[in-house]
Amino acid sequence: MSRVVIVGCGYVGLELGRRLREADHDVTGVRRSDEGLDAVAAAGLDAQRADAADPDTLSALPDADWVVFAASSGGRGADAARRVYVEGLRNVIEAYGGRSSPPDRLVYTSSTGVYGDHDGDFVDEETPVDPTTEKTRVLAEAERVAREEAAAAGIDGTVTRFAGLYGPNRYRLDRYLEGPVTEGYLNMVHRDDAAGAVAFLLESDLARDDVVLVVDDEPVDKWTFADWLAAECDVPSPPKRTIDERLSDPDLSAAARRRLQTSKRCSNDRLRSLGYEFAYPTYRDGYRAAIEAYRSGADAASI
């Protein structure tokens, strides 16, 4: 049994914690808010209040063999992201690295957004990162902290780059069924596989001081995905628009504009070669529960 602390025990962290607890590990979930702590307790995990951005709160966290940093900046801008992902992660590393019994491993959950634009080509762990927004540059800096600064503190760091997360309460059916759907590629991974991959790497003692892409088997063209989803839900195909049409919107933010101008497909060959078996290898498997709920009368926005 290992002692595990999940800092930022939210959407993926709760599922990860449940899996590790069921495998007889001792799991503490860390959140800042009362609501977050209630969710951790409801998942059957030990709940601990702390804020990664406030180092004074971290001393009360229990010792750990494995620390998973899955905190969120709440979808805010680059400054908030830096405060959480870089400074917060550094605080956690310093707090744990200075203990008489530091963790053996740290896993930082990053994003495939660090790759930038590759004109629709495939990228993998060997592809150099080229972030195009302030926020993704922050994520790339956090990856360096997770590996280099953790190593300096005597902790083996692993970076897991998540593709777009979906799953319970995040299927976003309304977005794709109602449209308009802008062209481009979707790189996705179900929440259960995001959590499952992290658990697999920890329990199998794999990918120390390494980067692993966590994405399903089949990046898909957004228009193809939207048409498939509409057919499965027995509704008309949604309206579509090109990237150029979307870019012509004068109210489009600079960050959104840059995101639209990045295109890539992410490969999971490395994760597969390590031996991970997906619960939901493609969107066809992962969206089945959402489609069934919708066809049973559930509102698309609530699924």
C-alpha cells in the first residue's frame, strides 16, 4: 500500500482517488473550498484543506509516497495559471522535498496544448513543444518544474499530457448537436482513462522522469464527430463553419484566435506500448452512455 496525496482533487483526481483507494492505497484528496472537500469525502477519500498557492497551508498535509498535482486554475487567464501551475507546483515540491521522508514520485497533469500548431500532423512525446498562448507557455514551464525541480528535491517527476477531457457531466452534447461546429481536429480522452492512465503509471512504476501523452486511439475531425453524434442521437446534423469563417468574428479574443490556428493529432503509441489498456479506446465507446441518456430524454446540456 502506498500513501497518495492528490493536490487539486477535482474531476480527474476524484476518479483517480477512487481507483487507488479500491486498490488499497491510502488516499488524501486536497481541495480549497468546502464544496470541494465535501466531494472528496463523498468519494470515500480523506479530505484535507490546503491551497497550493499558499505555502503556509501545505505543512499540514500528510507524508506521501506519491503526490499527484492535478490542480486547476479555474479557466482564468495566464496570471492565475502561473500562480497555480508554476508557483503552486513549486510550493508543493518545496514543501514535500524538505521533509525527512519525501515522496518517491510526483505526477503533474499537463495538457496537449503545449504543442502548438502542427498543421494537422501527428505529435508524440518526441515532438518539441511550441506553446502559442501565454497560458500554454505557463503549462510548458510547469512541466519543467515538475521534472527538473522535483528531481533537485529528490523526487522523480512524471508529466502526463491530457488531451481534451470528456465524461460524466462533460460530454457537451449541446455544443455538437446544436452547432455551429468549427472545423479542426478533436484529441480526446475519457475521464476514466485519464485517471486510469495515471494510476497505471504509478502502480506499474513506469515513466519516471518522463512525459506521457494521455489521449485515446482516434483523433477525429470535428465535423465527422458532430455528424456521427447527430446520427447516433437521431437528430439532424448541426450547422458547420470553417476556421476562416470563425476567425472573421471581430469579437473573437486573441487567445481564441490563436487556438483556432493550431491543429494537431496526438498519438498514444507510447502509452499503449507501456501496456495501458483503454476502457474507452475511441469516442464511439466513450460517448455511448451520453447517447443513451439523450435518447432516453435527458437534456443535452445536462449530460
